[in-house]
Amino acid sequence: MSTGMFESCITGHWFNTKAKAIWSDTGTIQAWLDVEAALAQAQARLGMIPQAGADIISRSANVELLDIEAIKNGIRETCHPFVPVLKEFERACGKEAAGYIHWGATTQNIFDTGAVLQLRSSHKLMSDFLAKTLAALRDLAATSKDYVQAGRTHGQHALPITFGFKVAGWYAELYRIEKRLNDATEDAFIVSMGGAVGTFSAMEGHGREVQEGIARLLELSSSPVPVRTSYDGVTHYVAVLGQLAAFAEKVAEELIFLQRTEIAELEESFHHGKVGSSTMAQKRNPQNAQNLVGLAQLMQSRIPLSYRSMVRMNEGDAAESNVMDVTLPEAAILSVSIAENLLNLISGLQVYPATMLENIRLTKGLILSESIMMALAKDIGRSEAHHLLYEAAMESVRHHSSFSDCIRNQLTKAKINVSIDIESLLDETRYIGEAVNCVEYVLQNLKH
């Protein structure tokens, strides 16, 4: 694992501390030892190795008993990432049990299964953050379901919505992504213990039983065909992590947009002492949201590497598996950090409904053009109503006039006499469609 950005005093605080510990050198080696211990116990129960030896292996499967410096030096000397670990583990177990360690397995079996244990720990951390984020989004949607806001398309005012409607959309999307992540664990969190080429050749005819025994001990699933070149399960899981990253980036970008000085409809949490600029003392930058965007983009850049790692030659290919030995820890740490930062961003959000109303009125009623058009259409047809409203809108923009005055002017020009209450139709709070009902539907039917 590349530790530079994770441990730097400049960037290290972006990343979740517990996730970094899971994927640290000691965390990784401990995961390997946990797999070796489960392998020994599963084999002992089948009479393949002595139970006494398996028990010593299990008791000794503690990274604190190993000399990490000796392992580092050994890896440099042997150019093998696991043999020096085994040598240290054998020393810790003693002669009585050392000969039964790693019985019938190959390095990738241990690495892949150990990585799954780490990934599961990361998943648990991430799931806790996502559950809290979903709860925060539910509360925010309920609180703000009536906050009328300008709905925007292409960065321009479109029609009125409510802020709660926007938040309910976020909640529903994250709800779906969380479900996909949990579903993806079924194929990703598996044991593959097929040995050198995946055929259980050194398992004395008990390969399937050994693998299923390990799976039970580690509470994982068992691979149906433990070929070393199958990586689709983890790749799919990482791809869904990419969806989480893209979602978080979208939310963060939206909050950055809405926090702009000219808009100021909301603001991320701010505390005295938080500095926005080394030269401009007034700056209150959306730094948390911007950090989240950066984390999301870093995460998404790892996804193509995951897909590349599915393309593995013959019955084993270190060139591609080595890529994921580096990439998977980064993807996991980034994803947990994204989930944590998203929670902090949402839970600390300050929302300003009064400013939302001020902004929606900036165009002097133009945002309600559809409201007028649909009322006029009942008398003069939708096409003619649209043409009339277009001319009124252009007149309002050119002359900075009230939209209602321009509508009346166009009706007079066209000699159209209709009985519509223009002022009522230009009331933003009365043209939010079923926004509130959508919020209530989501909160009622998508319960976490």
C-alpha cells in the first residue's frame, strides 16, 4: 500500500484512521495470519494435521509476535512477499507446529482471503457511516420538505421545487447504492483455497471440505471453483464503491454551488479558527465539500485498475494480482473516508430557506412561466400559450420589467381576453407540484 498521502501531515487527516489501520502492514499481515489459523483448524478437524499443531498455530497467529523488520528485510532479499512472513510465523510457532503451517495452500490463496477479511472490516466501517448519513438525510428531508427553492437545470432557474425534494432524491439514491454494496458482498467476500492452480491438488482429497471449513470459521462464503484468475466478485464490489464515490461527488458539487456567495442558500459547518485563505481573511470556503470531491475522484480513478486486474493469464498471474494488492487498500480507505466525510458534510449543513425564497424571486416571476402557460393553454392551446409566454419572458428580460406586466402586455397585443389570476399563478409556494408528496412517499416507503 502506498502510504504517502495517507500518512502525510498535509493530507493524512482526509482519511479515516481506522480504515488506515485495517490496511496497514500490521493489519494486512494479521489478516494473513488469521487465514493461516483458520486453514490449520479446518484441516485439523478433518485429521489432515494434528489438532495440537493447529492450536499452536492459532495461538501464535498474532502479528505482535513477529519481527516486522526481519520480514521487510526478507522480502527485499527473496523478492517474495510472503515467504519471509511464513519464516517468521514458523519461528513464532516453534518446531512442533511449524511444519503444518500453510499446508496445501499457495500465497495468493492467503493474500486474497486476507484481503477479503480486511475488505469486510472496511465495509463494516463504511456501512456504519452510511447508516448515519441515511438517517441524517431522512431528518433533513423531513425538516425541509416545505422549503421552496429554485429548481435549476443547466445552472439556470427552471421551476420551483423544495429543498426537501432534492434531499429526498439523495436519500433514495444512497439507499439504492447501499443495497447494491451489501448485495455485492455475496460474491466478493469469499474464500478461495484451491492451491497452486486452483484444483486442491495438495489437499489430500479434502479440498472442498477444507475451503468450506475455513469459510465457516471466518464467516465468509466458499468459492464454487477456486481458480486463481477469477476476480469478478471483488471487481464488482469496487465498481459499486465507484457509484458511492460518484454520488458523494455529485452531492458535494451541488452544495458547493449552493454555497456560492451569490446564492448562499446553505453552508457547510464552520467553526472559529477554520481558515479559507492565507490572504483573504473573509473567506468561508466549502472546504469539506471540496475535499470530498477530491476523495471521490481519487476513488473513481482506481476503478479501471480493478477491471484490468480481472484479465489474468493462465492459472495465475502476479502482474495483475499485484496491481490489486496496492489498489484495493487504496480503494477501501478512500471509500470509508468518503462515507465519513459525506456524513460530516450532511450532518453539519446549515440551510437558509429565507435566502432560497429571495433567490427564487430574482427573475420577477419568470420561474413560473409554466404555471401561466398551463392555465392559458386551457383557453388558447399549449402552443400559442407557449409562444405568448416566450415573448413576455423576452420582454421582461430586455426591459427588466415585472413578468406579470409583460404577460398582460402580450395578452393585450394579441387581443386575448382570458380570466386567469396572474398574481396567484406567480406565487412560488403554490407551484411546487407533488414535491412534498414525493418526500413523504420516500420517507414512508424507503425505511432504513
